[in-house]
Amino acid sequence: MEVMHDVVVVGAGCAGMRAAIEAFDAGADVAMISKIHPVRSHSGAAEGGINAALGNASEDDPEKHAFDTVKGSDYLGDQDAIEILCQEAPDDVYQLEHWGAVFSRTPDGRIAQRPFGAAGEPRTAYAADITGHVLIHVLYEQVLKRDIPTYEEYFAWKLVVDDGRCQGVIAWDLLRGGLQSIGAKTVILATGGAGRLYTGTTNAYACTGDGMAMALRAGVALKDMEMMQFHPTTLAPTGVLITEGCRGEGAYLLNAKAERFLVRYAPNAMELASRDVISRAEQTEIDEGRGLNGNVMLDLRHLGAERILERLHGTRELSMTFAGVDPIYEPIPVRPGAHYHMGGVDTDVWGQTSLPGLYAAGEVACVSVHGANRLGGNALMETITYGKRVGRHASEWALANTTVEVPAAVEADAERELKALLDRTAGERPWQIRDELAETMHVNFGVFRREEQMLEQGAIVQSLRERYESVVVEDKGEVFNSDLTQALELGFLLELAECMVVSGIARKESRGAHARPYDYPNRDDEKYLRHTLVTWKDGAVQLDWKPVTMTKWQPQERTY
Amino acid sequence: MALKIWRYDAVKGERALEEYEVDAPDWATLLDVLDIVKDRHDGTLAYRKSCRMMICGSCGMRMDGAAVLACKTRMVDIAESGHVPVISAMGNMPIVKDLVVDMNPFWGKIRAVQPWLEPGYSDPGEKEHIVSQERMDTIHKESLCIMCGCCVSECNSMEADPDFLGPAALAKGMRFVGDARDRATVERLQSYSEEHGIWDCTRCYFCQERCPKGVDPRDAIAKLGAEAMREGIDSDMGARHAKWFVTSAKTTGWLRETELVPKTQGIAKSMKEVTFAMGLLKHGKVPPPFPPHVAKHVDEARALYDIVKQEGAQGAAGIVQSEHALARLEFVHESGAEERDPYGPDSFPEPLPPGEGAGQ
């Protein structure tokens, strides 16, 4: 072990940086490890906003926010976790503003808030349509102010587990090459999602589920892994995100006949229904032949040039660059795309996992705030509020406990495993496996799910995992070997795909993002008002269940 | 399509220009093409990437000598023209491998401008600061910066003086100087006005030209200069130089070059230039300083000066900026341009009212 800290945060997006700041302010020696520079993190691509009941645009309170979130989650969210989020959200947003976040403003100079999907009040605070960008930069500014050390471009690969505790991380130094073990009294995973499991995804290339897979390999359970959210407005062919803020500002969704088709699916909320509802509606329109080249149309024309230029300039830039469409004059062709993993590492409301010393925050975690369907604007809020809480708890624990041990045998094992991979010279390179995985997941585990397709996907993932066993890394060098790290990422993704398929087959109902219209079209609270829980044992997935925490809201029929 | 890539092997210290021929779909960006090269042709190719939607700032590089974001650069037109573009690493930063540069010098300069809000209070109060949208808008362009490094790559001043703070860091500085909530404006302006700061920019506008996000870093530097002078922070030669331009234009209607040197560098320093000046004088390159030559239409220059004064725009607000951020994505509302009807005969039809239409 070459270096040691009280707290090590893996990942430096919004959750990671917020956790590191909190740990630093609590007096801990904290460091961050990130495979990309902090401001490159995918939190920065969040566009529409962050939900907090500030009440700047209407009468609002945390309880309304909590109810909307519970209902949005299709009652699979843990209500204690949701209440904490909604209670602490307003102060956490004010904190961001005091740090300098460049929020858009109301006419009286307060933080502006816009309507968002499935929210009863205009609750989404925003910075035009670059809210994530603004937040990631303000958090990075605070990291610089505190001079929090960051292992930049270090690829975290393995958790160090010794004596029944997580005691550090083994990482590959991308710029210089070589493995380095970084000891820590507590480790916080903040590595984000795994959208790269799909071809059409809003997620960055970096979103390969590293933290989920590392936790799984360390014996920690993953929760609700079948719950992958499909965002209703992404651009063909690769899935670039067009913000829900468009619909918050009043945009229409039209089919090929120029009908606002949501009248048949969500007659009250229309374009501001929840994401799962709208993605299913779009997919139905497309499947039944009322789409346009596999898309529906997002129409902003009636908003007018001024409003589009002021509040949706980033959206305009994206649609002009990637779809060749100026939304001032033409509707944007959009379709559902993989966007956000509600599932993840099973934690309590302080981010603790079942492994002492290991924590998780943000998209990598499943507290669960989002249940079966996340509301737009709640993800950024979760990164901030739970990033803060987890940073606090992890630093308190670290400051109260003293020893760290990274056994030499653990380091030696990692070196050996890596050498075996790099020494292999004959075999298949990873990219074909990666592409096949993403294409088949999109077809067989997408917006709508069929039993036989999920079973087929299980078999496909199995065979891809077998092929992966003999995969070859072409680049044998030490300096910036992204060929190596991309191969390691694919190993993470393959295991997560298996977890998702097993969980999906087990949940024999339709709830939130998990839609089985052909065999189990309804929600079944009697049997499935509970979380799926998967662990990795002897090279295979083991399934278990966990009850949902209810505080004040009993399940009701969910319509918008 | 074909493209050439400058490869660099850090261990051997060797550079080589290699050509690749790949099949790419019509929608491919430069980043997509690099991915195809890495997957199907050469796994050792190194470049940075992440979001592929112009917000993370990872994939700055050069195409045919000019900095671009690879994910923003569509290749179809280039491919169809038959041109073979040359891809290389960004400039002004050491190359680590192939298209990957060492960004540490870049981040060091960002740190050097103290890039965090100094709100000047200990108790922030329970709610947010009250700031008008109009006031926030003054730092709109600067807050769009994704720190990709394209501006720094192209910076001519930095090529001459590697210690120059550079366009990205100075734009970040303006993001705080222009922020109504910041209370360290004077300290910031003093520090940014030192050597290697605001006044070392040569105004070549390459940063402004090449910024993929419309941050307009040169405008930010001009705004910093104007704010510094408003605060009376004008002891730097660059500031004195700018001030003399104004005085000179106002009094004589043109540039009094003979006085420019002493006014900018001070009497003592400019004594060293006397021999040089005498040489110029001998060849008729310098008008005699006394009496000052006054332009025939000096009234016009003075009137112009008065108009600017009457406008009352102080500091940064007085800087005439180039196109509004992102306006370079053509927006036709200029005079003479034909008004385009979003609901014209060739457009997608106007939405039917909900409930109308054939449905299923």
C-alpha cells in the first residue's frame, strides 16, 4: 500500500464531489479517484434541473414533493429515504446557490423553477438547460477551494476487502500505467450508472457501471437492477439527450399525424406525465405505425424563438448538430433511450452498504429514492443530498476508526490477473462483444419486456461472458492504455447485464420502468411490492427480495 | 472515408503520420470515426472521450491545424469532398500519447485565478441571494465554458509566453468578476492585471474563433480590462497603452505615436528607445511630436467619444462584444433575411388539438 486516506471517494461527479466536500469539512483526510477529470463527469450532461420544494413559483412543500416521488416510483421507492431527500433538498439547493451556482432567476430575483414531469408543482430549479454543467463546475470550484487531492485519470478496478471491511481501492494509473493501491478507512462509490449497456443511451462512454460491479464482486448486494429508465426524448441514432425541460416549457409530443397522442395515455398530465408512461406511449405509437422513421416529434415551434434561445439554447445546439434540425422551425425527432438506472448498490439512508466501510451515493446507489421510475430533476437532487449525507457518515466512521490494511496478497492477485489479461495475444478484441451486448439489451430488455426475450437475453449474456474470458487487449503499453480500461469496463457491464436479466425475469408484474404488457400487464402489490436483491456467488447471480419501507403512503392506482 | 492521424509514442519519443481508411455512417462525427479506427484498425490509438454531446470537454483536438471538439465535428461533408483531414493533438500542451495532451498546465492556470465565489460573508442567510436575471446574464457566456482547452491550444500569446494565464482561465476569472455575489473583485482584477495576465493578450481572436461553446474568451478578457480600469487598476503597460489610445483619439483625432511609448512604458524606460526612435525619425517614419498634429475632422472623433460617455456604460458593460453566444449557429432574423414560417407549406403540420384526429 503506497498511500492512505481516511475517506476515498471513487468517482468525481456531483455525488462524489459533494461527498468529498462534506468529508473534508468534517475534518477527514479525503481524496477522490476518477477515471476522467472531475468536470468531465456525466453529471455535467444533466440538463433540465434539480427538484426542491423552494416554493418560488407556487405554493409548495416537501411533503408534496415526497408524494409525487412516491407515486412516480410506482410505490417501489423507500418512503423514509424519499422523505429525507425532499426535506433536506431546499437547504441543499440554497447551499449550491451560496457557493455560486448560476441558477436562472424569477422576475423578483429568486431561483427560477419550472414544471417537470409528474410533479404537482413547478419545482425544478434550473440553469437554462445546462443545470448539470453549472452544478458540476460549482462543485469543482469548491473542491479547488479546499484543495482536495484527486487521483485524476485513475481507473478504479477492485475494492480491497480485508477482515470483513472495505479498506481501499486498487486502481490503474491511466497516464503513467501501473496498478496502485490506495488504502482508506471508508470508501464511497460515486461512479454513476451503466447506460453503456444499451446502444441508444443518453449516457457517456464513461457510464459503465464500474462501482456497481466492483461492489458486486466484493459480495455486496445490488437492488432493483431491472429498473432501467428510458428517457422519452433522445436523438437517433446514438441517444443524445433532449431535456424534459422542453416539455416543462410547454413543448408538444406529436405522432406522424401531428396528433398530441398522449391524450390517449395520460389525458390530464399530457406531456408532463412520468417518463415511464411517456416512453411506453411513444413506443406504442412507433410500434403501431404512427411514428416517423422510428421517432415521434417534439414540437417547440409555438414557444417562439426568444424563449427557445433564452432557456433552451443547449437543446437547440444539440438538435442542430446531431439531428440537423432547428427547433425554432421544425419539430425534433425523438425516441426513448436508456437514461438512468434506478437500481444499484443496496444502501441505507446514510449510504452504508452491507460491507462495513463501503458506501455508495448517486446513481450507483439504490437507497431507494426512485423505486421503479425516477422523476426528472430528482437525480441531481439525490446526488447533492445523499452525497452530503454519505460524505458525513463515511467521514465520521473513518475518524472514529483507525487501522487500514491492504494485504500484499490482494495486490499480488490483482497484478497477476492484470498480467494474464495483458499477456494474452491471440483471441477476440472486446468491441464486438460490447456492441452485441448493447444491441441485444436494447432489443430484448428495453421499454417493453417479454419473458422469452429476457430468457434469450440471459443466454446471450452467458455466451458473451464466455467469449469475454479469452478477450485480447491489443495495446500492451503503459501510457494512456484506454484499450485496457475499455476491456475492463466491458467485464463490469457483462456482469451487470446478467443481474438485470435475472431480476427482470423474477419480477412477474408491470411496475414503473419494468413493463411486461404481454404476460403481466398489471402491478401486483401483493407479491411484488418489494425490491429484488442480487448477489454474486460462485460465478452466478443469486436472487433475493427485500421489503419496501412505507411511512405514510399506501399504494394507489397510478394515473396521470 | 480517409483520415490521417499524427501518432505519438511517448516511450520512444517518435511521431508518425498514419493514414486510415474506414467505413463510417453518414451521421458520424470525428469522434465516431476515431472509435471505428480504434475498434477495427488499431487498438493502440489514444484519445479522450466521454459524453459525445459537447458538454464534458474531453475530446478537444486539432483537425487540419485548428482546434475542434471531435464529438461536435460532423464528417460527411469532408468525406464527400474527398479531402483527407489531418488529426493531431491540441497545441500549447505537451503530448502524452497520440491525441492525448497533458492538461496539468491548463488546470494549473485555472487554479491560479482562484476560481471560486468569495461571497464576503460568514452567514449566508437562510435563502438564496436575490439577483436579477439581467445581472446573471452578464456572466452567461463565461459560465458556458466546458474547459476543453481548444482556446488555449490556439492561443498565440501562450505560444510566446507559456506563463500567460490564457483565455480559459481569464474567462473563468471574468465569470467571478462579473458575478454580483462576488466580493473579491478588486483583488481579482489586481491579480489578473499582473504580468502574464489580462494585458498580455495579443487580441488575435483565435480563442474566440475556435471556442466550440460560444464563450468568447477574448471578449471576457476585454471585459476584465475594462473592469480593471474602472477600478483604477491601470499601472500595467497594457492598461496605460489602452488609456493613451483614448486620450490621443479624443484630443487629436488620431494616434500620437511619439507619445505612446513614454505614456505606456514611462519616461525612464522609453529613454532606452530614443536611439531607435531617432532612427525612425531620420527615415521620416515619425511625425514631429510638437506641435501635435490634429486631424482635420477631429470633431467626429470627439463626438464619438461623447456618445460613448453619454451611453454611460461602465466597465464590462461598455465592451462591444461579438456575436451573442451560440448565435453563430445561424439564426435568421437579421434585416433582409427572409422570414421563415415554422408552419409553412413545407413544414411539419401544425399540431391537432388534443382528442382530434383518427387515433387508433
